[in-house]
Amino acid sequence: MVNRPLPQVALESTVISHGLPYPHNVALAQEMEQIIRAGGAEPRTIGIIQGELIAGINADQLLQLATGKNIRKVSRRDLPIVVARKQDGATTVATTMWIAQRFGIEVFATGGIGGVHRGDGTDISADLQELAQTPVIVVCAGAKAILNLPATLEYLETHGVTVVGWGTDEFPAFYSRSSGLPVDVRCDTGQEVAAIWQAKRALHLPGGLLVTVPIPVADEIPAHEIEPVIEQAVADAVAQGLRSAQVTPFLLTRIAELSGDRSLRANLVLLKNNARVAAAIAGALALF
């Protein structure tokens, strides 16, 4: 009997170095890896250590990213700098996608993707363009609720990115299960997602597939409760003149402060839930 290699699921490292304080960041990373193993897949947390791209950091490297003082948040544009200077780096959604496909990993679990920011619409996350060009299935809870969700979906449509709703006909709004915006197709099983992915590859269409998973019912923050908090946080960011990479970390921290950490708890739950779904999709894909 031939033993097949386990299907693999990529995980990002920005949440470790820039998302949570130590030791909570290490505990979350370990728990997400364990959830993926329990789902029959092999976790591959991606990071950059001394300029080396690593798909599957070990315990020592995890601790380094979790506690290091000069861990750079690495988007695609930063890759040549970090590699050339042999720096340590934590990968964003865009960079995790790029490294995952380089190592042959087709499924990636994250919290929420970046998108078009609220305001004049000129501040657009590199995550969207990466989805348009890099062949990876990204499992998330939708785009971060701090963003302009209609404009984000419009961008994805324009660039040919299929948006799947996992057990839903609506685009999840990160903390909330529904945004009132439709997805392109609903899938209720990993097999359905795998079939769409295989068809996309057979058609030689570029780019990834976005699988959006609603936060569990018990843990969601209804839109009417979280939206005023988001609006206040956005107003605070505008007042401080923040732009680009400064905006998202500030907003997430400010929302956690204003919500009494309710948003942080929701974020942790959806990350773990997305890991479970990603493992199921990776397992189904391995059977094709």
C-alpha cells in the first residue's frame, strides 16, 4: 500500500508577529496548526528567517517571529529587500500566497483579506492583485470589515476572481455573518470547492479562488453593533492622517479597544474556524 503525502494548508505569520502579543500569538499559531492536523492535513506556517523563505516554520522559528524586535511585515514589494538583506519577516496574505504557490501549496487559511479602504478608494490592498494572479485557494471570513466591501467585491469581479460562499449565499463581513452582498457561488462541501478549482486550472485561468466562511453564529458581532465602532475607528484614523500600511493595524487595535476586546475574541474564533474549513478543502482536493 502506497502512503500518500498529506494535503497541505498554508498559514500566514503576520498574525504571529504583528497581530497578537506574546504568548497569545504562539498559542494561536500552535492551535491553528493542530486544528489542521486534526482535519487530516499538514500545516505549513510561512515566514522568512534570515532572508530564507520557509513554508513550515519550526518551534524555534515560531518563537523568533513571535518575540523578535525587528520582524518586518512583508508584502510582495518587500520580498527582494528582506531576502537581499537576510532579514526576518512575517508574511501578509499576498506574500503568503506567493510563497505557498512557490512551494506547491494550493490551500491557504487566513482571517480576512485586505481590500479597498473606505474613503476615496485609492488605498487598495496588495492582497486583491495577488488573488488576481497567484493560483492559491484562500479561505477567509471575507474582507476585513473595516474596508469598503462593495468596492472590494467589484475589484475582485473586474479582475476575474471567483468568490465562493461556504454554506452561504452572502459575502461574510468578518465579524458579522452577512454583508447583504452576494457571492458568485455557494459551496457546502470541500468536494464542491475542489471541483471548481480543478475546472479553473483545466481552463488555464490565472489567479486564485476566494472561499469566504461566515463566523460561527454564537461568536458573531451583528453588523448594527460593530458598524458604529468601525466608523469611530475610521474617523480616528483619518484624524491622525494614517495611510496605507499604517491603517489596518491601527483600526483593528482601536476596534478592539472600543468593543471591549469583543472583536479580538471574534477574530480568534474565525481564524480557527477557517483553518478547519481549509483542511477539509485540502483533503477533498487531494482526492482529485
